[in-house]
Amino acid sequence: MTVPERDTGMRVGDGSVNTPQQPTEPSGTSTPTSSTQRSGTAAQSPGGKSRKSRKSRRFRLQFDTTNGLDFRTVTPRLWKALADHNTPERLFLRGTVPARINFTAPSPQSAATSVLEELDAYSLRHEVLKVAEFYRRDRDGRVIVTPSYELMRDLLSVPLNEIPLPSITRIVGVPIVAPDGTILTQSGYHPATGTYYAPDAGLPVLDIPANPTKAEVSHAVTVIWQPLQDFPFVSDADRATAVAAMVLPFARELIDGPTPLHLFTKPMAGTGATLLVDALLTPALGSLEIGKLSQQGDESEWQRTLTAELRNTPVAILLDNVRELKSPQLAKAITDVKWHGRILGESAMAELPVRNLWVATGNNPAQHQELTRRIVRCRLDSGVERPWEGRTFRIPHLRSWLAEHRGNLVAAILTIIRAWFQAGAEKGTRRLGMFESWSEVIGGILTFAGIRGFLEHLVEQSNDDVENDVLRWVVTRWWNTHGNSLVETAVLRPWATRDGSPVLELLDYAYSDRAVQTKFGCLVRNLHDRVFTIANDGETVTLRVHRGPDHPDTHAARYQLVKEREESDRTMRGRTS
């Protein structure tokens, strides 16, 4: 049994019901053909049909193109007609681009889906012809014509504040929770969230308690744990990260800001990270294919790939089987609320809302500094050499089980969020920098449900920063070799960039001596005022990289390592002198 196309809206806090409004016939304009029609009287035609009946079938707008069109007046009228005709909503603004909802036909392999399609000049003309008619006059009378490509381009060139279409952020196939605590179960567009709810055909009617009791919340947690019980999580923190990824698509509208990358890592292939991700995303996605990205070669490829994927308004983006997490473009996309990227094959830039769940899997992937701070980790470890051999599962056919019990999982997640709202929506206390709203909302929900360990491994996770490890090695060798002497980069470069040195990875394997010299100089320059804590002769030393005076003869830049206490004393003397 499927969710009704027009259902009621349920408020999380009190269980109240919102009565859906019936769609009204959109208003428009038409050319009156007689005084009787202008007065609203239905005059009878010889065939027995009224003129008013014929009028109702006529186009709202009619344009005579015989002497050309004045775009200054035609374009605003067309946009107004499109907006008046947009009931129920099908046309939207997605970022800076007009778009429309399209419904794909079901196939034996997949169910019908809803997609957001950007309007170009040709698809916009299709929509315009629903609300307007264009003609020219010749000796034989009126001849219907097709609106020009130039007119469509002019429509698409209108400033955003003059396009009277609602904004949309994403399409969802399951009920989600709005910022005011309403569970959105009514199909169609919801202005409060900017989301379009197109119920999945296979989703059953959900049984969500209006006022969940402690026993019902406990049962909901049990339902959520059931498909996860056979995965080899290392700690409670890893289990909490997994549940956080499952809950996020339903609570995304409660979060004001970006969300981190959920990294599912393991020491060996075959541990089950990909199957775990399928289990976590089935409640939100069902049988829909998740957008999967592979490792990109350079930053321009990352930019093009991310733009193309975000144009599809995905619920989740998966970086599958990555070996290295190093990309300023990816780091930017994760922390952006709106992504700006160049559209492939065009010179135009797209502005796209970023509302998706970020997921990655890999076998101990290397993490670089710009991404380590944007990651929450879920670690799996089976503890055996061949984790894919001899394993037994209490649910042997997990993917089939997930499809069969998807409705129960969705209801369990919404029950927990509803109960959290009714209990006062207390925020989580552990926070991840740049993702404070996510930390407070998801942490609050998991803590209320009794799921322990949320964000408890942040200190341990910071040790996964490969770039910082390499830089600490450089500073340690620097201190042991040169102490606090002023040195030029040319003095450090021979041992820092020798064959096999980990520093070469940070230089992107520069292939010429000149490239190594330039990149290493930039690397040291960027260390200015960085602080490192190293182990030296059994003691812990805190050092700051300091830019000293240039060489008096060659004017080359020189740097030195200064103990942090000495640096503090020097700063204080400078302030008092």
C-alpha cells in the first residue's frame, strides 16, 4: 500500500493535522471576443456549446508577431503567466537556474522517479506554449507560429528577482521534518523547507505515534539497530556515526549550515563498508541509485564533477573506494551552503544549494589537512585476514530485508525525531568546528535516543591527518639538525626532498628540480607562525616557525624554529618596549 498522493501534514510536537488546501485554477489573461463574454454571460453557439466554454479552452495570452515583439513588455507578461499557471507547483528556481519537475516512467528494473530538470531555451518554449499562443497575420488570416529562440533566451536572461517562481533545494521520496517540527507527508512542494515531496511508490503507510512513549522510542532504536548488528564497528563512536548518517536526510531541514563527510574506513577490502552504506541510505533512498563519484585527477576535474552531481539535487553523494582524500574543491563543497561552479560545455556559472549527505568509503585512505577537519569517521575492523570468508549474518540477505522493512525503518527514525521535539529538542553538547548546527541537532537526537559515542573520537581522528604528520616530521628533523638557527629553504631542501621522502607527496610529485625548489619554498613559507609539538630526547617541545630577517647578501628568505615560551617572552618584550 502506498502513501496517498494527498495526505495530511503531522506536527512533531503535538500531533496536530494540517488540512491540505485544494489547488485552485491558476489565473491568466485572454483576449475577449465579445461583449457577452466580457460580461461573463454564457452565450449559446449554434452547436449548443457556450462561448464561455470555448473561452475557457483558449490560451491565456496571445501575441501577434507580424510586426515583431517588444521583449520589454512580452517577457514580464510571460513570466507572470507561467507563475499563474504553476499550480500545483512544477516550475522552480534551483539556485540561479529555472527548472521543472519531471517524472520518469517506471521500468522492470526501477520504479518511477522524480527529477529536477533545468530549463533551457527549448524546454522553456514547451512551457511557454502552455500559457501563450503566437501568431502572425497574412492574406489568408491568422497563422500560428512558434515563439523565437531569441525570446526564450531573453526569458532566461531576466534577473532572478524578476522571475516569480518558488525556490527549491531538493526532491525527497520520504517524509522529512520541517524546521517548525512538522513531518511533511503531503505530496508536492513545501515552501517552508523548499523541498518537493514525491512519495516513493513502494513506501507503505507509516505508523508514527502522535506522542511517542519511552517504550516506543526504545522500540524505534531497536528497529534501527537491527540491520546494523552484524557490522564490525570498532567503538560506540563508530556506531554513532553510522546512525547519524541514517538520520541526517530526515533531519536536514533542522540544520542551518553544512554537514560533514561521513567516512567509512576499514583496514581491508571485504569488511562491509559499501554494504553498510547501502543499509544506512535505504530508508531515505529506497531502490534509487546513489550518486557515486570516483577519485578525480586534478582540481578542475573535481570542480566539473561536483557541479554536475549537485545539479541533480542528490539526497546523498558517495565517494566510493577512495585511496586519498585531498582536494580543496571537495573541501569547499562540503562546507559551502551554496556551490558555485562552471557548467560543463558552457561559459555560464551555476549557483546550487548543497543539501545532500556526504559519504565516503575506503581502505585506510590518506587524509589531508583541509579534509580531516571536515570528516566524521566510522571505522570497521573484522579482525581477520580475509574478512569476506566464513562470515555469518543474522540477516543473510540484507538488501532484500532492507527493501521489505524500509517503511519500519523510516517510521522508527521519524518517531525518534518526533519524541526529541516533544521533549524540548535539547541540543547536543559536543561540537565539530564549522558544523556546529549539525553537531547540536544530530547529537541531540542521538543522545535523547540513548545512542552513545557521538563525536567521541575527534581527538583520535585528528591523528589521521597525513599532511600534518609529514610537516611534523620536517620540523622534527629541522630542529634536530639546525636547532634555532636561521636557515634558508635551500639548506632544508636537500634532505627534505630526497628520494623516498614523504614531503614529495605534499609537492604533488614535482618532476623537475626547479618545480621542487619552487613548491618546497612555498611549503616552508606557508609554515610561518605554525606551531608544532614534537618529541625530542624524551621530552615534548613546542616550536613555532618564525620568519627571520632575509640574508644580507642574497636577500633570500630565512626561517628559524623558536620554542613557544621564548616566542611568548619575545612578544611580551616587544609590547613593553
